[in-house]
Amino acid sequence: MTLAEVIESYPYLVAAGAAIVAWLTLGLLRRRTTMEMLPVPDGAEWLFGHEKTVFMNTPGVAYRKWISQLGLAFRIKAAFGARDILVLSDPTAIAYVLQKRIYDYHHSHVVRPRIARLLGKGLGWVEGEAEHKRMRHLVGPALTSENVKRMSGEIRAGALQVIDELTGHVQGAKDSAFVNILDWTGKATLNITGRVAFLHDFKAGNSEHAEQILTGRRQGTLMLLRRFPLLNDLPIPAIQSQGAAKMAIHSGIANELVRRDRDVLDAEAAAQQHKDLLTRLLAAHAKGDISKEELYEQISTFIIAGHETTTQSLGFTIFELARHPDVQEKLREELKQFPREPTYDDYQTQLPYLDAVVKETLRMYPALPYIERIAMKEDVLPLREPVHLSNGQVVSHLPIPAGQVVVIPAIAIQRQDSIWKDPDVFRPERWLNDMPPSEQLVSGWAHTLAFSDGPRNCIGLRLALFQYKVILQYLMERFRFHDTELDIFLKISSSLQAWVVDRPELGPALPVRVELL
Ligand code: HEM
């Protein structure tokens, strides 16, 4: 049979064959992009890429291994054939993304629906420079250091209400009780957030509203969501139950708070006289600057973002102090020796060991272990440490395409073996006299990414750190904490969570034994 006869007899088969040959030839001839030549770890699975390894292991562990093998910029294979993910630990590239170009790097299509579901479509969700700056400007004045100083009496009172209740609880248990410390740090931070940001009394975390919020349980994120974000909207309990706390706020307390709208008669005057968050939001609503829906979304954003992260972080501090009685005694001693009730400024400069304990906790246990963004435009990332590409080239600038997902693994960076000595050991002393050279470190708060960095860093940072130290101070004054010898493991839900080994029924938990002093 001649070629002409073959074509005539099997035209479709021949056309398909020609198309495959052309596709393969083009693929071979096409120049590979820099991203495609970045190092990639071994061990990708065909269906899950490297994502299963990342999510099934202790948070940060896989990234740490790959950083030590491949350097500060590499790619991993995403699940279900999604485009490779760029993993960045390079301080120069991170500062470029988070500080200089943050408005070109939106929350990714996995993260953004999760923020909407868990917190609301508030400040943490909004994208675009103009809109984000508008919202940040609206709420920012409520969270300045001046305003936190002004609220310090309320913050102390809110903390004490819960500390008194814990005292009663321990007395009732014959002066030594086994507790999940998250139950108590949760009540304390929610109580404070209610009092100072929303002029609302959560009754030491015992009101009906408080209980609904505190029991709004968070489950693990499904890896499928990266490839098929539409699944976010399906009525799957594991997905939708993540929003329980937000729904409870919208249908309960937000209504009650907004009813006070009527009391804000003169919006301008109110905004000037009252600098609390709720009044600022209500005044903006009264002026028509934000819709009623936006008002609700902001309320849930601030209640949840304001207490959830601080609850977990404080819990990790107490857990580590229980395991390190020497550190606990040293901290107690520093506080005992301090001649007065510490002020906001004292906490900043006069209590170095307390400060070191907080920094060490947030280094080891950043509430948001991975920061995930997507490049909205093509870009070129500057690198501090050049990378070796698979074609032998060494580059100190990394071109990336629009649509590139970038993961900044904060927990791995903050426990990076080549930078931090004994990275998995809780050792506050390192902050006083044993810090790595600053050029190796990122440029966020305390050279960590615990509060992210740049124009979209944590707006509640000052309130968070002040309430953190106030609650910790009271806990040290009243109680001694002991290790229960129960093992925990870490996992990532929306934030970093601790669970007790073989005790899933406890939910997220950090068990300690508490003794009255
Ligand atoms: C220890 C406590 C806290 C930690 C570790 C923490 C951490 C963070 C981090 C890492 C981000 C960046 C998130 C991202 O890039 O997607 C963030 C943003 C945010 N945080 Fe916090 N946070 C804490 C406490 C608070 C408090 C007390 C409030 C409010 C009263 C708050 C409100 C917010 C809001 C609204 C944003 C979004 C900011 C924006 O996008 O402009 N946080 N926080």
C-alpha cells in the first residue's frame, strides 16, 4: 500500500498520528521556562504530587528537608495535575512579595474561599490595593498602640474575669486540675476581644454566644480544593462545618451588635469620640461607606481572627512552659521582681524574658504555618541566594508567570536547621544572646513571619501581643503548670492545631495539669 493509499483509507488515524507527532516535536523544541528548570524534590506521586507528603506529615517537616536538599527556592508538584507550586524561603524574595508587591500577589484560589468561609469577606479577604487600603484605613485607628494603651484597663479586666474562674475551677479540683488549656485561653481572648473591640460582654466566655463561637470546630482542609475550588460550595459537612463559628456570629451576636446602630446617632461625632472597632464600623455603615453585609463580614472577621490565633499561641506557650519548669520559674521570677503592674511600654522593653518566651513560641508555632499567594501578573523575583537550574545556569532573579502559586512555609523557615540552633527545642534564651545573623532571617516582626509582613501583615499585632502578655502574666502569678506526659501531634487545619495522640475525641487540645500557687 502506498502512502497516498494509507492516507485515503485511514484519514482520521493519519491526522491523529500527525497531530501527536507535531505535539511531541513542539514540546521537545519549546524552550523550557525558568520555573520548569527549578529544582524539584524526588518522590512526587502521580496523583497527589508532593502535596500528600506536605499535608500528611508534621507541618513544615517535608519543606525543611527539601530546603536543606534544594535551597531557598524550588518547586513541588501539585495534586491532581495542577501547575507546580513555587516554594520560597529566600528572605529577599519573601520581602519583595509581601512588602513591595503584595497587591500583585492575591490569596490563592484555595485560601480565599477558606477565609470567606471561616472568617468572612472582611479585611483578610478583600483584594486589590484601593479596596484593601480603604478597609484597612477604616479599621486601623482602632488597633494602634495608642488605642491599645487606652484599652489596657479593659483588657486586664477581661483577662482577670477568666483567670478568676480558672482559679475557682482549680480550687474545686482540690488545687490541682487536668485541663485543656485551650479552653481557658480561648475564653480569655474571646472575652477581651468582646470587651475592647465590640463593647460586648461574653461573660468570661460563658455566654450562649461565646459557647457557639468557641465550639465552632475547624476541620482539616481537603487537598482536592486546590484543583477543584468549586467544591468549596458543596454541602459537604467537613467543608461547611469549618464556617460554624462565623455562621454563629452572623446569626447571633452580629445582629445584636448591629441593633446598636440606632444608638450611633451622629456618625461623625461617634467616630471621633469612640475609637473602638465596633463604633468605627457602625459609623461607616451609617455614613453609607459599607453595606450591612460588609458590616457583618467585618464583625465575624475580627471576632474570629482576633481570638483564634491568640488562643492557640498562648496555649502553646503554656504547654511548653509545663514541659520546661526551669523556663517557667525564670519567667515567674522576672514578673515577680517587676516593681509595678507592667504598662504597655514596660511589656515592650522592661520584661525581656517574657518577650523572649512569646517570640520563641511564635517562632516554633506560627498560627499560620504556610502563607500561600498567587501571582496576578508575570514578575521577576529577586533572590538573596542564587538557584541552580537544571540546564546548569545559576540565576539570582526568578521569572515567574501570571497564575503562579507561591507558598512561603513560615514554620519551616522558622525552624530551618541551617539557621536556628536546635530548632525544635523551646529555648527563649536564644532571643537574648544567641540569635542567628539578621541577614539570614526574614524581615517580619521579630525576624519571623508569625504576623506576616508588609501592608497586609496582621493588623491586630499590637492588641494580640499586649493581651498575650497580660494573660500570661496573670497565669504565671496564680498557677504553676505541669506536664501531663500526654504526647501531642501538630496538624494544619486553617491554622496550626495540636491534637493528643490516640485521643481524637478531645478535638484540638493542649493538656496540662494546673496547680494553684
Ligand atoms: C498571636 C495572635 C495573632 C497571630 C499569630 C496573627 C497572625 C496573622 C497573620 C500571619 C496574618 C496574615 C494572614 C495572611 O496573609 O493571609 C494576619 C492577618 C490579620 N489578622 Fe492577625 N494574628 C493574631 C492576632 C490578631 C488579632 C488580635 C486581630 C484583631 C483584633 C487580628 C486580625 C487580623 C486581620 C483582620 C488580618 C488581615 C489583615 C489584612 O489582610 O490586611 N489578628 N494575622
